[in-house]
Amino acid sequence: MKFTKMFLKRIFALSLAIVSILAFASCDGNSDESKESDQSLQDESEAVQPKVDPIADNFRTFYQIFVGSYSDSNGDGFGDIRGIINRMDYLNDGDINSGKSLGVQGIWLSPIFSSSSYHKYDATDYYKIDWRFGEEKDLKELADLCEERNVKLILDLAINHTSKSHKWFEEFKTARTNGDVSNKYYDYYTCVTTAEKQNGIAYQKIAGIDCWYECNFSGDMPELNFDNEDVKKEVLDIAKHYLDLGIDGFRFDAVKYIYYGNTKKSADFWNWYVSELKKIKSDIYCVGECWSGESEIIQYYKGLNCFNFAMAQAEGTVASAAKGFSITKYTNYIESFQKRILEESADAMIMGFLSNHDMDRIAGAFVTENNMRMAANLYLLCSGSPVIYYGEEIGMKGSRGTENTDANRRLAMLWGDGDKVKNPVGSTYSADKQIKTTVATQLEDENSLCNYYRKLIAIRHKYEAIARGTYTSLDCGSKNYGGFLVEYKEEKIGIFHNTSTEEISYDLKDCKDLAGVSFEQLGDYIGCGTAKLEGSVLTIGPQTSVIVK
């Protein structure tokens, strides 16, 4: 772990602290440490030093930020990098014992490069921070702050296409119009004649000539040509620039569009690209967006972890289980998927999430907040590196609606403390449909969803096996009661979930999947009820999850 001078000064400047052990309430959580609450007050002569999370690998809990909607530092209504810097104590205050921050271990920023759109997925200049968001020095300051607190900072990098206003594309059009094959940019973008056009691929014609450039998202977003070695060098140089700045990695947008319709060629590109980036930074954190079924996603795992879309959205395995449908369907899926990706790569991780900037917010999928809490339990107490979408932790809502605009899914974070960040251009989501609480009000409420997420994340990080272990599905003979045997190094733990609205008891000796394995101690539980382990009988309250060891 590297510590900057700024951080050392911060440590020595801290005053005496009092450690309090949280006793989790109904629809909240509990832990074995809470039994020792009578020892929670220490002698005031003992200085309690803040402890930075010692995590040294990439099995981290991430937090996705849509920058323009998150936090406004200068009052212009647009979220910016300085706003994120100002909110770091909320995300991770650098002390895993404080209990005052979410405790996330990684931050993913939506595109921050110069662009004329509000979403910035169409860069006009990859080397320039969009003026709405700040300057490169602000990004450097954020990167340094994240390093101090052992938080990985990754950037959203869309390299399959650029803006049509990018200088590369302007040069490309000029070269094509003039028939100048000597121009470096003549083959920078994928271009075909009328006769060469393929079904299933979108094209836009360059006026006056028989040249149709590929543009699968929009005519404003032309696709780069990755058969051109100069283009491949360009995208390597862009990544290197930000790695040298202190960025820890990237979320790669639309990975299947490198060679759209040819999964093998796209996967081969990413294998090459990530291997080249690892030569620059061996512990780089990389994740790809392949919005497809499992059979296609798996093909990218040889070189690149990918988000698991089967777990996400209202109809995903997590939400279905949280609503009271089959828990075994969910646990069997996790076991199967983990086995499949580990066959592709020893470094493979499940990248679970509930929703993101392209999806309706997950809170709108549930009738009660307790279902939302159960869904959070299912994916955060699970293998790999999960990603929380900003505002999820307070139950923010937002959906495309009849206007069919993604801006409704990227609404302003509800801070409730005077932050004037505005909703993005094009948003139409009615304020009447939005939650009435804010971060400020929820932080004051011990039983709020925000404080629930704090405690849940802390439980996740307490057990190394949760993120890193091998998962075996446990069938407990009930559609609402089941879990996992998780094995990591010499440790074996059980993670059990009761998704029903009733207390359930189960004798673990009756689980054939636990043959030869016994649990002796109740670890932590979190949810709407309590839990107890009496001999081999485990009792779990309604909509509650428990860890036994």
C-alpha cells in the first residue's frame, strides 16, 4: 500500500475517536460483534487510528457514477469531477472502521471526454476532459485521493466509435471525398460501397461518393476500423495516457461492436488489447459491456470480464428471487456461471449488478422496499465484483417511460443538502413518481435503505470468501430458502437467504449438498428479521440473509 504525504498528515491530524459497534435493527442487520456492545466504549486515552481497507486485488465493490448527474461543485447545474471529490467521504472516507461511508472500493465514471452530447459516449477528443466536468488536473486530484483511500478509479472508454465531429472522422471524410489513399485517415473508419453493405449493420452515406460508413448506434457515431494498425495504436495510446495519470482501469463500452456480427474477431481484439494494457499496468481493472446472452458473453472471458446482464433488470435472476420466486434457480445459476467463466480464465469474476445507466432503475421493479433490500443481499453477498448504480442505495427511481429517453434513467442524485445538480437534457420523469427522501434524510434514519447498504457492504467486505470463493448451490427444499457453500483457501462459510415473508427453520443435516460439512457459529445476518443457529438447525427471519461458519 502506498501512502501519500497528504494522507499521512491526515492520519496524524485526526483527533481521538470512539469506536461504536452497530446493533442492527429490524429490516437492518446484526453481527456477532454486536453481542459485545458493552465493550464498545474504549478508554479515551486510546487513540483509534483510521484503517485503510487493505484489499490488494480486484475483487471489489464498485460504484457507478453518471458524472453529469452526480454532484455539482460550482452551481452551474452540471455534475463535475470536483463534485465527486467533494463526495468522497460519502463513498469511502478512508477508514473501514468508521461506519460513516458506503465503503465502496472502486468508482466507475461515465465518459468524461470532450463531447457535444450530454452522455459523452461520442468523444470528439479523448485527450481533453469535457469542459462541463473540469480539467485534467481535477481528474488527477481525484485519482490521487482514490489512491490514498485504496479505491480503484476506472473510466468509461467507448473506443468502437467516435463522434462524427472528431478530427479523425473529419480527415477521413476529406480523404474519401478526394480519393486520397495516401492520407493516413483514409481507412480510420469502417467504410463500404453500396454493393458491400451487409444486412444487420447500420450505415450512413458520405454525400457525393459511394462510401457508406458503419454507424450501429447513430449516424453521429461512426465506427472505427480495427483492421488498421494505426487505429489500434491510437486506442492504446489513449489508455496509456490515463493509466500514466493514475487511472486504475477501464469499463469498455459496447465490446461486441468492434467487429459487429463477428464475436470471435471482437473477442480476439479484446484479448490483444487487454494483454497490451497489462504490460503497462499488471493489476489493471477491466470490465466489458457485452449486452448479450451468456453464450456470447463467455467468449470474451478469455481476456475480459464482462457484466452479467442475466442477473440484472426487473426480470433478472436476482430480482425474481427477491420477489419470492425460486431461490434455487438463482443459486444454481450462480454456481453454473462461475464454473463456466473460470474454465475460460483463472482471473474471471462475476460482474453482478441490478441496473445501470441504460436500464430502468431497479427500485421501480419492487412493490416494497423490503424486496429491494433482499435483492441487494442476493447480489452483494455473492461472488466477484458487484457494481452499485448511483442512487440505488437510496432507492431512486427512473425509467424511460412513453418518451423513450435514457435521460430518465440518469436523473440528478438526490443529496438534499443544497446541491443544485440538474436532471440531464431530455429527461421527462415526473417528480411525483420519485422518492421523497434524500441522502441527507436517509443518513439521519438508522433504518433507511442507505444505512442498510452501508451495513451490507461492510458485511460483504468482512469475509474474504464472499467475493473470492468457489460457490456451490445448496438446495434446501424450498423455493424461498436456499444458499451457497462458499470455499476459499481453508475457509468454508454458508450464505443462506430467506426471501419469504415468514420465518423459516431448516436442519442443515438434511441438505445433501452439505454432506461432510457442518457449521458451528452464526456469523452475520441482515434483513427484516433475526437469525439463530441451534445445533444444526438454522432459523432465519423473513426476507433476511445470514452467514454461518
